[in-house]
Amino acid sequence: MTRAVSAATGAVLVIGLRWTDRLIGFVSTVILARLLVPEDFGVVAMAAIIVGLADVLLDMGVSITLIQNRTATQDDYNAAWTLRLIQCSLAALLVFAAAEPAAAYFDDPRVAPVARFLALSLLLAGCENIGVVEFQKHMEFGREFQFFFTKRIASFLVTIAAAWILENYWALVIGTLSGRALGCVLSYTMHSMRPRLSLKAVRPMLVFSKWNLLRGIGGYLNQNLHRIFVGRRESTAVMGAYSLGGEIAALPSSELLAPLNRVLFPVFVKLKHDLVQLKHAFLLALAVQVSVGIPASAGLIVISNELVHTLLGETWMPAVPFIQILAATNIMQAVGLSGWYLLLALGRANLAAYSSWFSVVIFVSLAMLAIPNGGASAIATLRLAVAAAGFLLFVFLVKREFPTFRTLEMLSSIWRPFLASAFMIIGLLAWPPGDGMTSILVLLIKIAFGASVYTACLVILWRMVGCPDGAERYLLEKAKLEKVVRRVLRAR
């Protein structure tokens, strides 16, 4: 019972605090979109792809290894920190060497100097104190939030000030480096661990980490290959709109479901020897993710036009179709991600790696053979189709690991959120034009209306099937609303 309460409290805390953190990021995006142009975002997005690729090519996933190892010693932490420092140093050198070829690939000479400066962020990341991993491992989510929040607010202030003064893409580079530098300092002030250079415990770590490396590379390519194709086939301005559109589209998944997955991983690790409880926790987590993520993503798709026009301005309207397609893609991948964390908790990192590479191979093959000249919209649509195939693979692998798991069990816990979301979409599409009202007022009313329709429909559907245990009861109990809802429904 204590374990369940701890997990629930952790989930609420992480999601709530992450949204506070993300609010700062969203405000930053809105302000920067007014100060900069899509081309500025495009240049930095192209350079960031190269930096991220170099990082993940050498990433051994030492943080996941430490969390998965419940008996990790100081030697393990020293080895992990040493491996991470070596990885980041080599990745920085790789970025420096690949900067010019990358600029030639994207046909934009500005990419090279930006990539070289961003390579410094890799070195700063490698110097961070490995001890901060314990915040997540021991579910100290308040301290984890303090760490990430302080970095974000510092980066926000520096980026906005730089954008106001410079009015070009270098503001984004300066903001990134400032956040990394502060994070390095904070990691040592917030945690007492002082790691040392040591490879004493590196051998057992490499056994598990090799699969993390393959999974990490596959996961990165799965998330970024579409940007590489868009950057090659489209202009820098289109790349900027596509990149920012992707950030907005990822809000429901990265800011609602990703924090929950951070909580779920250590919980799954604790329950891995009790398959009955592990299965129950997984099904409940999946139902909660669908209940929260699906309506958020669906609502974003419907109101994306008003959202971009109101907050970002006419210059960014080309990003709307990208938001609509990528929002559906991201939510599908985020829901399936709980399955990959389940596999990692069970020590089946190899299966998680294979599944990531499955999506990569399918995407590259179809992008080059089926749509060799396809633009940004075609590539985004292809990514949606590949995500759907990856979701089916996720269901297959979960059933394989849990022979007692039935597809009907999953469907019985998620059909209500899907149907309630459909009613919400119908209501939003039928909403009359807001003549005489400001665009921001129309946007706020639509958001409130959509949330109200979804919540009401979900509760009614739950009541119609007898109020079974599941995501609805869980969420209402955590919000202290279950008794109120029951009284309202009985009164009707």
C-alpha cells in the first residue's frame, strides 16, 4: 500500500511540477517566435540534430543502468561518471569534425559554427555530477524538479535577453550553453557525491549498457530521422516551422506522459519480481496515460490553427499541419513508451533495442523508396504510419512477456477515453465562430469547453459500465472528487 501511495504522489508531483517548468518553456517559445523568424529556428534545429546524433551514438545509458541496479555502489557511480565523461568528450570531437559535412548536407553554411558551439554543451553535460541520478532512483521528485527548474529558468532569462539584443539564432545557442553550464554547477551543489575517474566496475555495467546504447541510437533515429529528411529536402524556413511545430505537438506527450514514465520506471523495477502486481500496475498506468494524453493530443489537433495564430502570429501558420500530424504521432509513441520501460525493468533491454530499430528500418526504407521526393508533410504522414506499426509491436511484445495478458484487458481499460475524446472533437468542430471576441478569448473558451465535454463524457461512460476500478476511479480519488461525482450522478 505504501508503495502505491508513493508512486501516485510521485506521479502527481512530477506532472504538476513539470507543467510549471514547461509553462516557462512555452512562454519562452511564444516570445522567441515573436523576436525571431522560422529560419533562425531552422538553423539551430539542423545543428542540434548533429549534436544529438553524436551524443546518442556513444551514449551507454549509464543513468538507466544505475536506476535498474538497486544495489549500485560508489564504484558503479564512478564507472558510470567516467563512461559518461569519455562519451561526451568523444561526441564533442565528433561534432567538430562533422560540422562542415553537416552544413553541406543541409546546404546552409551557418550550421557549421552553430554545431561547433553547441558541442560545448556535450562537454558540460559530461562533467555533471552523476549523483543527481539518485533523485529519480529514490523518487526524490521535489529535488529533481528543483534541479531542472533552476536550469530552465536561467536558460529562459538568458535566451530572451540575448534574442532581444541580437535578434538572430545565436540567442538560442547562448541560452542552451548557459543552461548546461548552470546545470553542471548545480549538480555538485545539490548532491554531495563526488565521483572519481575509475573503470573498476565498468565490465558488468557494459553488459547491460550495450543494449541501452543500441536502444538509445534506435530511439534517437526514430525520433529525429524525419527532421534529417526534412532538413535535406526543404528550406531552412520550412525546417524551422517543422521543428517548432514538432515541439508544440509534443506537449501532450512530453509534458503529461513523459513525467509519468519517469515515475513508472523505478516502480516497475521494484515490482519486477511480482508479475501479478507488475501487470496490474502496468494496466493502470496505461489507462491513466490514455485518459490524460489522448484528449490533450486530440484537442491540440483541433485548436492548432487558433493556437498558432493567437500565440505565434501569422508568420508561423505553416507550422499548423505539422502540429496536427505530429501530435497524433507523438501521443501514440508516448503511450507505447510505458511498454518499453516495462521491458527495461524486466532486464529485457535487447527487446526494447530491437523494437526501436524496427521502426527506424521501416521509416528509412519507405522514405527512400515510397516517397523519394516527398516534402515535410509527406514525411510527417509517413512517421505517423510507422508509429502505428510500432504501437502494434509494443502490444505484441507485452503479450509475449506476460502470457496471461489479454488484448481485451487493455481495450477494456482504454475504450472510454477514446470515445469521450471523439465526443470532445465533435463538440469543438461544431463550435460556432467567435464573432466579436478576441482570438485569445476564443482560444481559452475552446480549451475550457473541450476539457469540460471530455471530462463529463468520460465520467458518464464510466458510470454506465458500473464504475469499475481503473483510471477514472484512480484519478477521481487522487483529486478527492469521487464522492462528489457519485452524488451528482445519483441526483440525475
